[in-house]
Amino acid sequence: MAKGVKPRVKVPKKADAGEAITIKTLISHKMESGQRKDSDGNRIPRSIINRFTCAFNGTSIIDVTLEPAISTNPYFQFEAVVPEAGEFHFTWYDDDGSVYETKKAVKVA
Amino acid sequence: MKYNSITAIVAGLVVASTSAFAGEDSVLSIDGQEFITQAAAPAHMENVDTIYSGWVFRTDETQALEMDDFDNPSFVFVEQAEELFETVDGSAGKACVSCHESPEVFAGLRAKMPRVNDDGELETLPELINGCRTERMGAEAWKWSGGQMSGMLALVGLQSRGDIVDVAIDGAAAPFFEKGKELYYKRVGQLDMSCANCHEDNYGNMIRADHLSQGQINGFPTYRLKNTKLNTIHGRFKGCMKNIRATPFKEGGDEFKALELYVASRSNGLMVETPSVRN
Amino acid sequence: MTFTRRETLAVGGAALAVAALPAKLMASTADLIAGVTGGAAASSDGIELTAPEIAENGNTVPIAVSAPGAVAITLLAGGNPTPGVATFNFGSGSAEQSASTRIRLAGTQDVIAVAKMADGSFVAAAQTVKVTIGGCGG
């Protein structure tokens, strides 16, 4: 598992049924691009988050393929529909096989 | 001879602006709170009339990143520090929270740092933190500019966000202030430059494509887009000295501590913006 | 003293140091778009790409893209060592086919967005982003 990787998400706690909400996500990850060289001149191998998904009660909201050109501490903002009360499930997949997850519940008025 | 040509080369990099003074129209507002980003320079500054936060010199996109506590990437590190605050560390089996009820007890502290203690020593925030760790927690000191320290400095500094910077420069602080001031104006390094050459003589001008600020530190630790992490005051001093090809002073050493006091006092009147976002 | 970059740059434009990449090494924007569409033409209507004119630092450049009705949007950077940046695949729960992120740009280049629409057609947009070299350690 890469060190110090911490996800952070911003989701409103409540929404009206059928409302569109803005979701923001960030994960602290170095996103080693594979382009950098160490002090001996050897290439530092690529090690990035390569995929990010968000689903609500099992329905996919967004599925992102990331390349090394995504900045350190990958940030995404996108819009989701809240059809009913439920839970957003966020997943980040690391090149090294680790999977980072977090969930956020939303109530419906 | 050599001195003159180097100065000339460097002067060639700095493009003087001939336009009249242009007002700053963007307003820094963070989650509804408006911030003072411009103020009358404190009385001790002879060559500057108005002081400006570093925020003012950045592009619209960079400025926007500081205006929202989620868009501001610093906060993932602040959250990590909140967890550290409650984590037991060291032989005494304590966490910060064992003695300090919550980070909120530090409200107002960062606005007055660095300060001289009752023993006449100039103390900075990292020393207060490491003092607790080594003397009261039986834990190892954190590296001055490492991830744990910079995160904790951001968390503690955040408790003073919006407070007016008010660093004492008289009384016991006077000798440290004078030493820091001397360092600020002293030319060093292969490029033979002082802090003042850029940050007092040329703020607002471009050095190649960098928009020079006044070098204020009221927003430190700051998340820099350039290295995508929190940067500390001494970390930046060290970087600046390397940029002018001088041998940097030691982080946590007497020179940088005195310089920190002097530079902090140049922002007396601005607001603490910790943790800020810069280029 | 001026404080907006635009005003200051207008005065000192000649001295602006821009990280330009050799033209022959940069994949052409048209080729990159064709790489996503498989050669099919891409209209420019119905897609909006938001990127700064000048990136304050090439390491972290905020980008936003929006294409109502898209199934997926692919972001490319023609002048990077590898052009791929990200692909946003929108699920049935998505409210708007839009996304914002922050990307790395190696030098001044075109940022390109290609959206695949539900009917299999493509729309594309491109914008040149200037990436500058700072005076103090980049």
C-alpha cells in the first residue's frame, strides 16, 4: 500500500429526490509519473492511481481512467443524481494493487 | 566587475512594469469570510507603503483554489494532522489530545509567532510542537519541514486563520528583529542578491514568468502547485537561498528564526491565511 | 506596480519565457483527435473545455470539460511525453456529463477533449495552454 494515501470527499448530507448534486473528491497520492529520474539517473517507475469510480446504491455515476498526467493528489468534481436516500461509494485503484475506498450517506428530504 | 555583470544579468531577468499602479480587484473570500489582503505597511518598514498578501499576485485559477476549503488541497493534510493529534506516540503513552482538549485551544497562537519566551529565547511553532513531543510525550522530534510537521503546522495555523498578524518586535524581541532585518537586506550567494532585491524592490514585476510577491509568510505553511505539498517557512527560505545559489542556513537555526521574526513582522496588519495556496 | 498577470505581461511581453516544445515532437491535435474517433470526423459543437490561458505552474493545471449527452470524454495533451490524460466514462447516475480535474502539462501545448456521444458520433475541442518558466526555481 502506498504510504500516506488518504481519500477525502465532499457530498451534501441531504438532497431532494431526483436532485442533481455536486461531488468533489481528492486523494493524497504522489502519482509518480514514471518520467522522473533519481539522483543516480535511473528512472523512477510509474506508480499512480489508475482508476477512480463513484457509484450510488450500485448505479455507476462516473468511472475515470487516470494517466500519469493527472496531478499529484488527484482531484475530481462531477455531478450526480440522488434518486432516493442511499450511499455513495468511492473507489480508487492503485498501480500497486491497493484499493482505497470511502462511503458517504445521503438523506432525502 | 563580476558583481556588476551578475547584477546586470539578473536585472535583465526582471521586467520593470511602467504602468501606473493598478488596483487589486479580486476579493479573497473563504467560505463566506472576507480577508484583508492589503494593508498599510507597519511603521518599521521604511521603503514600503502598502503590504499585500501573496494571494494577490497569483492567477485567477490559483486564487480560486484558496477560496474553498475542499478545493484547497491543504485540507487533506490538515485532516491527517487531526488524526495525528489524537494518536498516541512516544514513551509517555500520550497523544496531543491528552493535554490539549482540541486543536481549537491554539486559536490566536500562530498570529503572534515567532515570539520570545520567558527565558529570552526566540521560539517558533515547530519548536513548541517538538518541545512537547520530546519533553512531554517521550516521542521523537519531527523533521522541521517533513509531512507530519507541516500538516500539524497547518492544523494549528488554521486556528488563527482570519486573525490579524501581530508579531512583537520590541522589548526582548528587538535584538532578534534587528538580526533578521540585517539578514533580509544582506546580499548573498553566487547571484549576490538579498531578499529585498526581489521582494521589496521588485514585487509586482515579473522575473521571467513568475509574478514576484512581497514574500509575505502570513499564509504558511502553504500548498504550492509547484511541488503539490505543504511548504514551511524555513523550507521556503532554504529554497529561496538555493535559487540565488547561496549556501542555505539551517532550518531551525538562529539565522532563519531571526529572519522568520523579521519577515513575519513585515505582514503585521494582514490576516493569517494558513493554510494558503500558492504557485 | 501592477498586480494582474495579464497587465504586467502586456508590458513586459518580450521577456516572457515560455516553455515551448519542438514542433516535430508534438503530436498534432488533429492526429490525436483521430486517434480517439478512429478517423471519424468530430464536430466542435456541444463540448466546452475550460483551461487557463496561462498555467501558473505546469505541475497543477485546473481543467474542466462538459459535453451534454456524452457517454465518455477523453482528455489529451499533445505535448506531454505521453498524450493520454484521463477518460471520464459517465454512468446512468450521472447528472451532467461534465468533470473537473487538475493535470500536469510539460510545456506550452494544446489540451484536447474528445467526447463520444450516445449515438456514436464525436465532438471535440482544443485549447492552447501556455506553460511558463518561473524565475525562482520554476
